[in-house]
Amino acid sequence: MNFNLYYISPELILAGGGILALALGLFTGRSISKGGTARIGVLSPEVVSLAVLLAALIPSIALLANRGVAKGVSQFGGVMAVDGLALFFKIIAIVSTVIVALLSVDYFRGVQFHRGEYYALLVFAALAISSLAASTDLIMIYLSLEFLSITSYILAGYLKQEPKSNEAAVKYFLYGSVAAAVMIYGMSMLYGITGTTSILAIADALWANPAPYPLLFLPLLLVLVGFGFKIAMVPFHQWAPDTYEGAPTPITAFLSVGSKAAGIAVLVRVLATGITFSAFDWTPLIILLSGATMTVGNLVAIPQLNIKRMLAYSSIAQVGYLLLGVAAMAYSPLALPAILLYVFIYLFMNLGAFAVVTMLSARLGSDEIRDYAGLIRRAPVAAVAMVFFLLSLVGVPPTAGFLGKFYLFSAAIQSGQPAIFWLTVLAIANTVVSAYYYLNVVRQMFFTQARSAAPITSSRPLGFVIGLTLAMTLIVLLYAQPFIQMAHRSASMLTGI
């Protein structure tokens, strides 16, 4: 069994760091209630978790730049791959978890909760995403996906004293359990058809002995149930609004980015290197799911009064745009780089929006959009930053969201397929629709009378997150070439292509 400690060093660092944070929780106890704050020392779970995540980020970036893994390196007998796709999503997982950890420092100040366990679970969630992105075997995919799901269930219900948090966790768990059962049944059917659980071996088996269309359609559909649940794809999205609303706001942010990135990573790997287009034409199915996802997400977001629910449906719509890129993968070489670039941009613009939501949720005790009235007079920096984040989610220049949508839609049009072209037209129409509910928040912040004149301030960790995400939301468009090159390099290093 072949493996290299350097190639799997990000996973080793995350695993060891999560255990260390868990052990430190035995000595640090809970945070202080009644308006106080927890003491954050050098060996506190917060600091240790952030240090571990940053330590794991360094080899991930170094490996992505290493020409020695340009064509991908298999580990543990082909169960895992160290390639561009895996390393790209490791970076996405670690960066998003760092931002969520910083948001948690502010959000949980003065709240009684087990700090060690919480930050350990965040690190373990990053480990699960990293493992899932690197998985090249159906069994490993299932184990990594369940590892991520278990950590997510616990984190969603971490405010045990809050009924909505408990409800969020229970609904998430029930939907997730059913989706996992359906997915593993589909995987068993794939094993029965091909005689292997290796993704690359499945591709070889289907190439040597093509299976009839109906025989492959059902297992693919069942597997998509599990992946679709993880990315909140219609019609497997029902858990998302209630879970997003009830979970702690930093965890909502994590589910909207980290969890979705994991699902997109495994979906791309399975369709690009396993059940390939040459073996089975899955394009019509993805086109149908993409159109339904972006349309339902945008239309249902319009009447939402709670900003976390609105952003939940917004994130569903964003998945629809990403599925447009997935549908174009079989025809356009630009599709996969466009997907990766969009995920990278989505990380910063969506987490930036949730940073502002976290700030107001903790200080106003409300997530209602009407309570954002007059925010420009109470927290001008946060209000201006929120405008840029929302404009980026729409896809308006000079924000990075414009680059992401332009690159994604261009790749889809260049596929030359009429069905994908009309799906792109639908995506553009949905983008226009999304402007309505995003700009409604802007209207509240700038043109509605504030109910209070008391200023709203942010903590240093929260201010750093807002500044970082805002800077990246602008820099990625203004200095786009390095990020486009990173996306192309990651796509070209995909094992099996």
C-alpha cells in the first residue's frame, strides 16, 4: 500500500490538531456567561485550532504548486488521490473553517458552550471535507461524507438551550440519514454493475463493457440524492432553510460554503472520472436539476423575512449556477476551471455576508431583515461591506461575483449545446431576479429609518473577517489572472483525465 507522509500531511495535521483541541477543552471549560468573555490564551482551543488550520494550509498550497503531483498521485492503493481537485478543495475547506472559527470567537462571547469540543468539531469538519475531495473510491466517499455529516449535525444543534437549534439539527439529521441510505444503495448498484468500488476502475469497466442506459440511470440518480442533499440541490433542499435559520450563525456560514464545496468536489470527480459522459449521457439530468435549483432558490428567496433563510435559498440558487458548469463539463474545457473559480469567489462573498449577519445577530438578537433598517447610520463600515457582498452575489462589477458568473456562463455558452445555451439564458434571467431580494436588504440599510440611533461595533476578529472577505471580493476581479491560473492548474491536475 503506497503512501507518502508529505502528500497526506494536511490530513495528518488536521487529525492531530482536532484531537489536541479536544484535549485542551478538558482544561479550559466553558466560556463565561452574563456578558463576560472567555479567556483566550496561547493554548486555548480557539488559538490552537486556528494554528492547526493554518499549519495544514501551508502544505496544501505547496503541494498544489508542486510539479511532482502535476498528474495526480494515488495514495493507499488508489483510495485517495493527491491531485489538483483535492488540493484546491482542501484549501477551500481550510480557509472557510478559519473564517468560521474567527466568526465563532465573536458570536459565542458570553455564551456558555464547550469550547474544546466546538473547535475540535470545526477542525474535524475541515478534515472530512479534505478527505472527501481526495476520495477516489465509493467506500471512502461514503465514509468521508458521513464523517462530515455527523460533525455538521452536532454543530447545527450546538445551542442546546435554543429550540430552533435543536430543530435544525433534528431535521438535518433525519434528511441526511435518508439521503445517505439512498446514496449507499445506488453505490451498491454501481458495484454490482462494474464489480469494483474504485471510481477509475468503474470508468474502465464501463468503457470495456458499456451498460444499458436504464441500468446506469437508476444508480446515478440514487447517488445524486446523497450528493444533492449535501449541496442543497432541488428537490433535496428541504432541510436547508430551517437548518440555516436555527443553527448558530457561524455554522450556517460553514454549511453554506464548506459543506457545499465538499458536495461539488465529489460530484465533479464522480462525473468527470467515474461515470463519464462517454459511458452515460448524464447531461440532460444535470440540466434539469440545474434549472430547477436556480429557479426555485431565487423565487422562494423573494418573500423571505429572515435574512438567514433568504441566504439559504440564495445559496440553493448558487448551486444551480454551479450545476450549469457541471452540465457543460462534457463539452467545454473551460467548464471545470470556471466551476473552481466560482467556488473560490463564492467562499469570500458568501462568508463576508454571513460575517455581517453574525455581527448583527449577536448584537441585535435578531435575524429579521427589517431590523437592518438604518444600518448605514449605526454601522457604516459593515453596511458598505454588505452592499459589496450582495452585489457580488448578484454578479455586478466591480465585484468578484461578476468575474465568476461571466467565466461560468461563457464556458457554458462555448459548449455549443443548444440545451446548455438555453439553460444559460435561464441562469441570466435568474440573476436578474436575485437582484430584487438582495437589493431589498440594501434598501433597508440605506433608505429606511433606523429604530435606534445606538452605534453597532464589531470585535477585532469580526472586523478582520469583514475586511479580509471584502478585500478578496474586490481583488479577485481587479487582479484576476493569478486566480484564473490557479483554477486552470487545479483542473488540469485531475486524476483520471
